[in-house]
Amino acid sequence: MKINISKFILSAPNLKNCPAVVSNMPEFAFIGRSNVGKSSLINMLCNHKDLAKTSSKPGKTRLINFFLINDAWYIVDLPGYGYAKVAKAQREKWETETRNYLLRRENLQHIFLLIDSRIPPQAIDIEFMEWLSKNQRPFSILFTKCDKLSSNKIRSNLKAFQAELSQRWTELPLALLTSAETKKGKEEILQLIEEMTSHDFS
């Protein structure tokens, strides 16, 4: 798949303000801890450096952002969870609205969960995966910032992550290595989306 057209549609504070559901318009959500590199990865996929707003400060994404791709499907950029310099009440509001979208949005086809490849398994990521699994939300893992590590270090970190997940699941979710800088993983992600959109969507 090649992305030829990508455009920002709107930012929604909650589920009811999301775009009207169109029966044949699947949505692919991207979510992860604050500062995991989500916006940069979305921009890389879309060949558009300023499509999703990036920032060195965690918590930049505070709304549910919709980007229409090839006039056929949406990328949905969700607020990050975890650390952000905002009041606890505000973080809880983001989390509530995000989970409402993940649980109730009819056109949500798949969730891409972004994990920083440079750090050991984090409890907040594991807990979020368990929540997705418990609620039968289909997801894949995208390990970000793989250009920042040596191949040996990446293998070591992924092995530790897989060992942690193996304690909870017998079948592990699909995981891909990515880098917004080198475009690693781009073809694989778009191929996966193409396979999911090629089926009749209802």
C-alpha cells in the first residue's frame, strides 16, 4: 500500500464529537505512553512531516485526532497514557474518553500499541495490554525508536518483553520494529493495514 493522500479532519474531545460513522471507512488507532514517538511515526507512515503535531514535551496529544487516508480509511491519533505534566483530573478525563472510543467506536478495526524499544517492560504498558485483551480489542505492538539501539540491544530488550508477556499469554500479539527516522517498519505496517482493509468491512 502507498499513502497518496493524508489530511487532518478534526480533533474530538470525546466519542460523541468524533466524525459520523461511515459504514465502509475503517479506523486504525495509534496509542502509547506519552513521548513514545507516536506522532513522528504517524508522520513517517503518511510521508508528511507536519500532519500529526510533535513535541519534545510529553502529553502533546490531548484529543482524539482523525486523519483521512487515501479517502478510504482513518488513522486515529489517541492521547498518550502515563507521564504528562497535567493535573490528575485531566489525565483521568483523557483516559476515560480514550477508553470510551476504544470500546464503543463501531468502525475501529485495529489498535497499534506503541512501545519504546529502549526501555525494559513497563507495568503501565502491560496493564494496558491486559485491558485490551480482556475487552477483546484487536491490537499489534509497534516497538519505536529502534534506530537508537544496536541490533544486539534490541534483541535483548525484545526478549525481555516477550518473556514478560509469556507469563500472561500463550499466544503473543504481533510485534513489529519501527523507526520514524529510518522508516523501518513502514512497509510492514502499511501491508498489515492493506490486508485488513481488503476484506469487506462492515
